[in-house]
Amino acid sequence: MTAVAVLASLLAASPPTGAARPPVALIASPAHVALTGSARAPVAVTNSGTEPVVVDVARAGFALDLRGRPRAVSRRSSWLAVVPRSLVLAPGATAPLTVSAKVPRRAQPGDHPELVLLTTRPSARRGLPVRLRLGVVVVVRAPGKVVHRVEAVAVHSRRAGRGRRLEVLLANRGNVTETVRGSCASVTLQRGARLVARLRAPRRELLPRTRGLVDLRYAGRVRGRVAARVVLLRACGGLRARTFVLRL
């Protein structure tokens, strides 16, 4: 899973050369942690801002919406433990966190994503008007058989300026996170034996047992009924191609 899964209510990007540093800025490294079974891993948290901060540490569930946007969700239980539960960081200081997972007995095999949420608050000496929330994705893989199974469910065509936008609905029926990208996922548009267009899918992730939309831009002039053949190779978790009839 990529670092796109990092959440922030305030972007903590590095300022341009010569620009003033922001008062509050956090960096977590790594931004994504993968644990196999009951294991642990370190995470370094750096205060790259100009003011001291207190960082509260919490856990939450992790999800992607239909278009792949990350979000924190509530969950009844967690496999994770994080120590310490708070950090006090001077400007430029770095402190470690330890993230550990305990996989319960009879856990469902495959990937189980969660978030470690880092939220700043003013130190006791200085009040800061800005608060920042950063999420580190932790994926715990429970032991057992790994299942790769991504399928195309539907294809819809919508207007997008002078062209069309194709929305391909995919379902990850497997138990691990899959990365869909143009090298292994494409849509071929045909009218009879005539090839109308071949479109490559943009990169996005599908969490286990979830659905997601992939948007593709068609700028051609052909209109009317066409056959859309969605091809998902094994590198994307695909098992077979499917053909849909739609109207451009």
C-alpha cells in the first residue's frame, strides 16, 4: 500500500526553499507499516515545525471510499498496541513509537488495515491555533491462504466536457490489498470488429472485500453503442476479462 493513505487535516508539506517554516508540521517515517502476524515495528515521528508540540497517539479503522480517498473509521476492537500514547517534541526533534499487533486466534486470513492517528495539541507553555492530524497506515496480514480476486462489476459512461468519462466499478473479493494500474488493467472499446480505443487504468488501491471506481477518459469521436472489454491481469489480482455493452 502506498503513502497515499496518509491522512492530514492540515497538509504538512515542506515549504519552498527560503520560505518560513510552519509552526506545526509532523513527519512520520515510515508512513506505511506492514506486519506479518503478531509482530512489531518502529515509527519515527519528527516535529519539523518551529514550535514545540504535544502529540497524542490513538488508533482507528482505515477505509477507502469508492474513488480511493482515505478516511478514518471507528471500529469496535483493534489488533494494535502503540507505545507511548503521547509525545512531547521540541522543534526539529524526533521520537520513536513502537507499533505492535496481536492477531487473535481464528482470525480471517489476509490483510487487515488500521490507522495510528497522530494529533497535535498546544504545549503547556504556548498556545498554538493550529492543530494537525496525521495517519500512519498499519496493515496486519493474518496467516493463512492468500486469495487474489478482483473482478469488474459494471461500466458506465458519463459526459466530461467534450469527451466522455468511463467509470469502471471493481470488486476486490480476495483477502489482500490489490494495486490496480495501467500495466495490468485496461478497457478496450470495440464496435463490431473495429477497435475504437484502448484505455489504461490509473493507479489506485482496493482494500480486501471492498469495491472501488476507476475513472478513464475517452476523448474520441465515436458515439453510440460499443462493447467495453475490461481486462485485469493476475498482477492486478484479476482472474478473467468481462465485456459490457454501453453507450458513449
